Amino acid sequence: MLMESEDLLSVPNQNHPASPPVAHPMHQCLDETQFESVVALTQAGARPPTILSSLLQQDPDTAASSKNISNSTTKRRTEYLSG
């Protein structure tokens, strides 16, 4: 027996509350200003946890993690090496 399409779309009883937006990777992306700060601090020799502390001081609501910072430095290095 097939269900009506309306039945498939409605979820009246969720078994968990909605997760906060910062839990999703799309909200953890660095904006352009943060990316440039990461690049500058990396060139100065700062490690990802130190850079994260700096980003949190600039914007306490940022959802960035040390892994996002490492990925940003890798992205910048790859762009630099590819010419």
C-alpha cells in the first residue's frame, strides 16, 4: 500500500530536537576576512589552536574549528604551489 505524498512530507513527532546551525559543516566555513586572517597568522608562524583563539576574539559567534583552519592553510598552500 502506497502512502499519500502528504504523509511522506509531514513529520509530526520528531524523535530529537533540531541541532544548532553551528553543528553543520556549511556554517563552519570561514568568510573572506577570516580566511585572510588565517593566512596572515599562518605566515607569522601561528599554529591552528592559536589562530582559532584569535578568530574567536574577533568574532565570538564564529563556528570555525582547528580543522577548518588547517584546511584553509592547505588550500592556500595548494593555490600558491599551483601557480
